Amino acid sequence: MIGTDENRAVLHVEVIFWGGKRKAPPSLVSGKYRPHFVVTGTNEYLGVCFLDGTERCAFDETALGNAQSLYPDTVDYGPLENNAEFLIYEGANVVGKGRVLGRTVPHQVKKQRK
């Protein structure tokens, strides 16, 4: 649901970037790669940011990564549930595919009493 900790979960994903769709595989470890995931059977673009992952991706090979939602307060990321399959978009171009392996919901830190 929009605005919840569940919507802010870190997604553990496996992805494959297809050769011929980009000049070079993206860096999953820079914190700057921000594609969209579109879950199979839907047409909604879900913006994500890769936090970390396989250091050197290669085209047409499985890579692992951790991504987080970019818009948890305005977009519902519920379709990215465990085992959900998705396409990876950069603008209107499909550059790969992936699957959600799991989710880690952020831990809430309780305020200390003085």
C-alpha cells in the first residue's frame, strides 16, 4: 500500500540484461541506475533504484541485485511481490527481465526515552 513500510521494502531480484539493447551492462553498485520495472500482466511503470548487486554484470547472464522503490508515497509497489516476474524498461525501451526473489521491509527504530 502507498506510504507504508511494505511499499518501501528493499527488493532482492535476479535480472538479465539483453545484449544489443544497451551499449554496456548497467552498474548495479553505483546507486545511480534507476530503471522501471513493469510486472508481467500489468502496464504500470514502477521506478526503482538499484542499491547494490553483482559488481560486473554481463549481457545475457543472470545478475543479483537489491533495488528500492523511488516513489513509495505516491505509487503502489504491491505487484512486486515474491516471485513476480517483470520487464526492465529504460524509457520506452525494454532492456531486460527479472524476478523478485524476496523483500526486506525496513526496520523501525524506536525512539529512546530520556
